[in-house]
Amino acid sequence: MTAFPEIDRIPFEGPNSKNPLAFRYYDAGEVVEGRTMADHLRFSVVYWHTFRGQGADPFGPGTAVRPWEDGSDSVENAQNRARVAFEFIEKLGAPFYAFHDRDVAPEGSSLAETNRNFDAVVKVLKEEQQRTGIKLLWGTANLFSNPRYMHGAATSPNCEAFAHAAAQVKKAMEVTLELGGAGYTFWGGREGYQNLWNTDMRRELDHLAQFLHMAVDYAKEIGFTGQFYIEPKPKEPTKHQYDSDAAACLNFLRQYDLMEHLKLNLETNHATLAGHTMQHELEVAGSAGALGSLDANTGDLLLGWDTDQFPTDIYLTTQCMHSVLKYGGLSTGGVNFDAKVRRESFEPIDLFYAHIGGMDAFARGLKIAAAIRAEGRLEGLRNERYASWDSTLGAEIEAGKHSFASLEKLMLEKGDAAPNRSGRQEMLENLINTYL
Ligand code: XLS
Ligand code: NI
Ligand code: NI
């Protein structure tokens, strides 16, 4: 049985190709800055959008045509879907995938039954991983869909919701270990608040930290050495999510002594919802040594929610890959397409077009970023902007050899600071455009 009989493995055909089912820039084996594109980009397909998304919106039901679905919530249907997913990922040529526990298998009437359903599908995932060589980028648990988590999971005022979430994450970590996952992600689904009159923020944050410490402890206990990630998002589903942006996550991790255990999984549309650019978030995480993985997508300029569109903007992917290269590359992380096809793009083949476009956009971004770095003009001009810090005075201040008193003495003698230099913003923006 094949779900995509008309599609072969997506080939690389180069920039002149007119074939919409071919890569024009993503050539897995091409070497950039000493590593293959496949190794730099570590593309990953998400199960929740690509195999569970139905195209529903608040105004109408799903539109997606998925001929392999039998319409039931059975384990058999879930197992069959898993095989279809691997056929898709293999034909696309992405080396990784990512899933939530509840994406892959149906929830039963008790936790024990749910775990049995999960195991039955994990068996197929494992077989398919072995058959295809496709690997798990990260696993995660859905701690936000079931009504028991209406007030949050780790931050719920109901301690049994917390306990249930703990049991769920324990199982999801065991499965991630069994499938050889390179990481495990915590995205705070409903870990936030709708209203501060009914919220004990300090207590909720303490609980969230306790929860993450339990996960760290359990990883040690079972020998899971994959990377933990925390994924910032400012709002949706709650009005205010605690992990609102990279800076808030870093502050939380530092406050609760978790910095060494978690890195950040940054998502473009979450950055923009927070009023930041993705580049800003990448710099915040990267400069703190906490850049872990990317949830690659994009929002819509005119829509104010998490539209999770496939990234096609070369300027954006150039910024992403420039920061990734600058901070030493994605080691355990990847470029994970947390993106969904539009409701109007309802045919199975649209899933291919969407991912091919995203992969090509990132491959181009990688090549452009590498070209910028190879020429070094941008870096040179930026360093020049800070040249005063390499002078005697700058170096002395940086080395901690000055105080307010010594600097006051100096400035009283000089009378005023040396003139500033132009920031050259427009010139640098023009420079970047010469590489596009
Ligand atoms: C939702 C998040 C979610 C995480 C995984 O907005 O992006 O999909 O990536 O739980
Ligand atoms: Ni995400
Ligand atoms: Ni999202």
C-alpha cells in the first residue's frame, strides 16, 4: 500500500529546475562551511500538523483530504497513519520527525489504556524508523488538549492534574528514549493565566520548576541523555504564557537552577507574537549559550495569531541561519517544520509542496548566511563599530580596571566623549541585499 503513488523520492534538480516536486537549493550532500547541508539543517517533519491537521478553523470543520484515514479513532488507523507518515518523510528526504504522545495514538478511557495504545503505535514507529533510517528529533507530551488540563498542567491549581501530567511526561520520556530521540521538548501549552485575580503566580512557577526538575531527575534515572528544550510562546492558548519569550525562559531557568539542563526551542511565529523578530530571539538564546533548536514557520503580517505557515521568506531564513552558524550550529536540534498547510490547500500533494518550499528556503538561507560570513564584510563593519572598546581605555574598562571615580577623573580631564561614528544601518541593509 502506498499513500502517495504518484510521488517518487524528491530529487535535487538545481536552481533552473521548473519541477515543483524537486529541490532547487536543498542538496543534502552539498558541503557548506565544512559540513553537509543535511547536517547543518537537520530537517524535521512534525506529526501534529502534517498528519493530524485537518484544516479546521473556528468558523468551520476540516477540509483536508487524507485518503489513508478510515475516519476512526482506532489504534489500527493510528498505526496505518504512522506508516503513511514515514512514506511521506522518506520520499521528502527529511532525516527527522517530531511528535506529541497524543498525536500518534488515541487516548483511552484510562491512563493505563492510553499507555497501551501508545505502545502499540510506538512499535510501528520503531519499525518504520529502522526501515527508513529516519530519526526522532524530539518527543513531547500534549499537556493542553484534554479538558483535565484546562487550568494548565504543571501550573494547574489541581494537584492531580499535575500528577497526571507527570505520569504522561514520564511515559513520553521513556518512549523518546526507546526511539532514540535526540531531544525532548517542553512547550507550556496552558502554563499561564487568563486572569490574575484567580492566579497565584509564584506558586504556579514554583510548581513548573519542580515539574522540570522531576523530568531532569527521571532522565538521569533512565539514562536519557537527549537534550531538553523549553519553547517560548507569549500567548495562545492562555492570555499570558509563562514561557513568554526567550528572555523570560532564560530568567525562569536561571531562577530555578535549570540553566544547565534546558536549551531553547525557538519558533518564528511565537517570536513575532511576542513582539520580537526571530533574529532577536536567536540572539538572546545564542548569546546565553542556550540556542537549541528551531521550530521553523512564519506568521502572517496581517493576522495576529499563530498561523504556523511554512517559511518561504529568504530574508527570514538567512537571518535564522546566520545566527545558527554564528552560535556554532544546531547540534542536537534541527529545523523542525512546526507549520501547517492552509485550509484551502487540502490535497495530500500540498504537504509535499509546503515542505519542499520550506527546505529550499532554509537551504538558500544557509548558503547566503555562509556567503556573508565567508566574505566577512558584515562582521568587519560590525566589529569596527566597537573599535573604541579595543583601545586602551575600552580594554581597561572591559578588564574591570576602572570605577566610576576613575572614569569621572578621566572625563573631567577630557571634557567630553570622543565623537560617535555612524551606525551605517542602511549601508549594512544594502550590503545584505547584495547576497540575496
Ligand atoms: C504550539 C507549539 C507546539 C510545540 C510542541 O504553538 O508550537 O506545537 O512546538 O508542543
Ligand atoms: Ni512549536
Ligand atoms: Ni506554534
